[in-house]
Amino acid sequence: MRKRIKLSIPKLIKEILDQDTFYFEIKLERLCNIIVQEMGYEPTLRIQDKLKNERKIPITFNLNERNSSYIQNMILNSSENIETEFFRSLLSTYANLHPSLRERVVKKSIYTDIELAIKEKLNLKISYQDKIIDIIPLIFQRDDESNYNQLQGIINSERIIFRLKDIDILKIGN
């Protein structure tokens, strides 16, 4: 059964979550579930304590079934004893990460697959802006404007930059 989460978070944290939902073109519920799934067993920071005087914004989201079944275990393994404090701490920790690191959380499987392809010098077949492209991935770099990740790759001996958020991996290797 899906668990409903209601809590208030500092306005700054909510703004960062909103920025990421806009950038990744996903709903807040999906983003929160990704954060819980990818960071639920990681150590968190008490950043929200430093923002205690900031205006609070209420948020509500539903955990997916998988996260609903693991949440009690995550809380037991965390430094927080109260469920709402666990979520505040988790979302605050995520929001405190640099945009390129937040993107690694949100796009973990794609990032991991590309990282493997770079390391093993494997080609990738990707879907990018509604086109199927064969590339040789070279390196990750940070976009100076958005601070999110980009992939530099080669297509027909030309170096091209791809926004990580727009990549879907179809195949690794030849």
C-alpha cells in the first residue's frame, strides 16, 4: 500500500525541488520517490536546522509501493527517529547537493551506464531529441550555465555535447 507523506520544508528547499522538477520534466512525487530510493540509506545532514527561521512550505506526496515497504527500515537505519524529520533531512541533504550531483541521483542508471561505456571504451546507441544516434562517449562535463551534466561524445569524428537529462540509452557496445 502506498504511503502518503505530508510535511513542511523550508522555502529554499522547496525552490530547489521545484527547479529540479522543471529541469528534469518530472513531477514532485516522482522526484521525491527517486530521492528516497537513491538516498534513503545514505547519511543525511541536518541542514534544515540552519533554515529554521525561513518560511516553511507544506508539501504532500505519495511514496511508491517499493519505497513504502522500505521506509520504516530506512528510518530505523537513519539518525532520525521521527518520520517527518527523516524526510526533511533527506530532502534538505538532496537540495544541498550541487546540481550536477543532484542529476546523478535523479539519472543514476543512465549516468552509471555512460560511465561504464567511457571506462570500457564502448560505443553507445542513444535516443537524443527524438533521434537515434551512435556515439563514442568521451567525458562528462558540467554545463557552465545550468551546472547540470553534459556528455561529450564523438559522432562521425565530430565532438558533440549532449545534455544528460535528454539522453535515453538504447544499447551499450557495438
